[in-house]
Amino acid sequence: MKKRCIGLYFKMISRTFKSSTSVQYALKTRRSHDTLVIVFSAFSRVGLPATYNYMATTKEVAADRLFILDDFGYNKQGGYYLFHKGTRAPETVVTELIESIIAQKKYRKVICVGTSKGGYAALYYGLKLKANAVIAGAPQYFLGDYLTDIPEKEPTHKGMVGEKEAYSVSYLNRLLRDKVLEEPKFPINFYIHYSCNEHTYREHIADLIQDLKTSGYPLTLDEQRYYKHQEVAYYFPPFLKRTLKKIIEE
């Protein structure tokens, strides 16, 4: 029943953008604002459909808000907004959606937001589309390693790269890192939330932070002390609210 209600709710608030494939999104606008906040979602809990994240957290933000649904990949649970069964079709349609929204209004600032999977996507699209700022909580960095570290993730991995594995583990690991390190660089401000006590820090975030510093990007860190990756959902929202307020008012 809960799964069905969630599905109906998101169907009611969603629009469809069609290109080579289609993507669901929700656009919340406010009158006379020149900032666009783009929110990418983490994986939903097991058994629940893909959802939008941080709608309630950002409802008072003085900006237009674009929420994009990642219902690609295995069981429509998500393909990092990049992959679907061995193709990069999601990246194409998501890029075109964002560019079309930005083209409708002369935004002074574009901010990409997300945690975990959504944090990876916020980093990727923030770099690709030259956003003004990225606010990411406990993001993955080496995508190939993350998707292949335990057998339980195999369906998600195959749902992204296909049964014939069109994209190798090393390719997936380089995907975001190459964007962080490539030249020339756009002056994006990065705000990274993490806990040094949970595994994502050791496996991903420490290297991400080092690479952002090496590339000379402006970097603000929010270090916490929780132990479980899932706890980012509780610790990230206050940081997100503070940081959005700061960026928008600058």
C-alpha cells in the first residue's frame, strides 16, 4: 500500500521530458528568483520506488527547485542518472532537461545538490554543466568499485552497464575523477558533507577531497562523526539549509 501511494503521489507531481528517452521531474518555481537548485536523489529503501529527495527540506529556499527522478536501471531503482542497461541514454536526456530549464530563465546561480548516489550525480552534473556550486553529502567517487564490492549490488551494476558489461570497472572509476581533474576549470564552489567514521570516507571521499584540492576548487567541508552511511539523511539537511541560504544571499 505504501509503495502504491508513493507511486501515485510522484505521478501526480511529476512532468515528463522526452528526448531519445524520457525522464520524470518536478519543477517548483518561486516568483522573482534568479537561482536554480537541482536536487538529485539517493537510492530508495529496498522495495520502494525511486523518489525525489529533500523536497520538504528545501521548501522555504528562495530559489526555483528542480527535482529529477532516477528511475533507470535495475527495477527502475536508479542508474546514477547516467546509465541504463548498457547505454548512456539517461545522461543525454537529463543533460537536455537541465539545459532546457536553464534556458527558460536567466538564472544567476545554479546549484547542484544530493547525497550518496545523488551526491555523485550532483558532482558529475555540476562539473559537466558548470554550475556555480555543488552541495554533496557522503557521495561515492569510484563508481566501479562501489557497484562491485559486494554480490548484492550485482543487479544494480548489471542494470546500469548491461549483461555484457559495456563499461568496465576502471572506466566507471575514472568517470567522475577525470572531470574533477580535467582542464580548463570553471570556478565551482564545492561543499562536501561527510563522516570520517563511515566507510564512504575511506573508500571514496578522502580521495575526492584531495583531488578537489589538487584541482584548486574552492572547498568547504562539513565533517561529522556518525557511523552508518544511512545517517547522512539526518545530518545533511541542516548543512544543506545553511549552505543554500549562504550561497543564495551572497
